[in-house]
Amino acid sequence: MRSEWWSEEGRRHAREEGRYDGVLAAATAVLLVEAAIAAIGFFVWAETVETPARAYSAAGLLVMVLAAPLVLPLAAAALGASAAVLVVPVAAAAAWLGRRCSGREAWWWVPVVAAAVGAAAVPAGLRWDAGAGAVLAGWMAVTAALGTPALVVRRMLLPDRPPLSTRTVLGRVALGGTLAVVTAWAVAGAALHAGIGYEPPGLSAERVAGTWADGRGGTLVLAADGTATAEGIQTFGGEGEGGGVGDAVTDAGTHGGPATGTCRATGAWTYVPGTDPWAQRVLVLVEGCVLAPWSVGGSPEHPTLLVHVGDPDTGEVYVLRAQGR
């Protein structure tokens, strides 16, 4: 009799353990889908932000998809831990609150609990001086990120419904998740192809003429007659040497080497429109100074001239802003 009791108890624990493993696997799978969609969304957002380098456009999305298998194991481990610590407790708390407050479990308790958990991140956003819109968007994102997988696994936890196998739930998540990721990727690619990504303003010699300042006392005056006057403008060595009026400029652009000092001299300048806004350059040649060709950045209302400093992979740039515009 005792052995039968232990056998039944063992089977019950095995069923509970198997159900928990299934819930954890399903929650992790949903989080993986959310992470893939979030990565695509972040990539598109990054393409809309002003950057001194040419945008990757839709080709970058393809690279992201191809690189996914390399980061999938690490992502699965991290998201599995998140599912165990956050998603499963949210689903369990929602079920408990439903039974406690209304006598039955209801799906809408899940977003309520997820929103409460997400609210815990609001003070952190306020501490980082994030705007009210950013804090609200972050809270909604956390709520959705936790609530969606909790709603998926909730069906597996209902005691009065026919149980769903882990394979069934994972199959549904795989099918729906694949469709969601492919749709997000296609929409993002179409949006980038349509031109929502950042692009430097198209200038002209007339618009380039004027005074440009680095905000640290340095100014570059480009007169309409083609003369240039530099006062305290940063100079660069290395790969930037040799840049001057008449030098060839490729679409890939040029950049300055390490900073070598400041320049105070006069000379000449010219504007090279290039093949597209990313390829346009302002070439300045002044006596005794090495000034790398300037790229164009900023917005149509507030254009900038810039040059990469040292290794372009570092993203460090030296920027001149138009004065009086």
C-alpha cells in the first residue's frame, strides 16, 4: 500500500515537473520571437537616427537574419532565465489573483499583473532623466513583453481545460512566431527601401558658403568667392593627409587620422556634390595645415560638416555647425 502511494505521488510530481518544463519552454520560445522582432525594430529605429556613416539599409536586415543562428543559443539561455524569473511568476500570480478576487481565472489578469511588474521599472527611467514619453513607452513595452508569453502559457496552466502538450504549444509558437518575424522583417525592409532611414541634407556651394564653428572657439569661414579662413580648426594626420581642393573623393569617403593640433590660416575651398548625399564633400586647402575632406551631416535646417577622427569604427567625429542658420 505504501509503495502504491509513493508511486502515485511520484507520478504526480513527474506530471507537475513536466508541465513546468513545458510552460518554461513555451515562454522562452515566445520571448525569442519577441527578441527577434525587437531587434528588427531597433535596427530600423537606428537607421532613422542621424549618423556620420552611410546607412546599411535593407541589406543589414539580411545580415541580422544570417547571424541569428550564432547568437540563438546564448539568447535562449538568457531568455529562459527571464521566463523562469518573470514570465512564469506573472502567469501564476494572475491565476491566483483571478481565483482570489473573482472566483475564477480570467485572461485579463495577466496584463494587469504584467503592467504592475513593468511599473517597477518606471522609477529607473525617471532617475535616468528619461522623458515622460520614453518612460511611458518603456512601461508599455515591458508590459507587452511579459504579458504576451504569459498569455500563451496560461492555457497550459488552466486546471479545468483539456491539457495542451508542450509539442502542440511549441508548434503553434513556432508557426505564429515565424510568420510574425518574417512579416516584421518584410515591413522593415520595405520601409527602409522607401527611404525612412536617415540621409544627409543635399547642399550646394551657395549653402556651404558661410561661417562654421566647432563650439570650442574654432571657426571656418568659407566665402562665396572660394576663399577659406581657418581660426582654431582641428587638424589631423595619418590617412587624412593630402586632402585638399582638387583631390579625388570616393563614395566611401575619407577621414582624418589622429588629431595633430589646430590651424590658423587662409586658403581655398570647393564643394563636390558627389553621386548622392552621402558622397558630397567640402574640400578645404589652407597653407601649412592638413584638413581632411568634410562630409555633410545634420538636417536641411541645421546642416553640419564633419570628419571622422582616427579609426572610423570608433564613431568619433569632429563637427562644425553652420552659424546663423
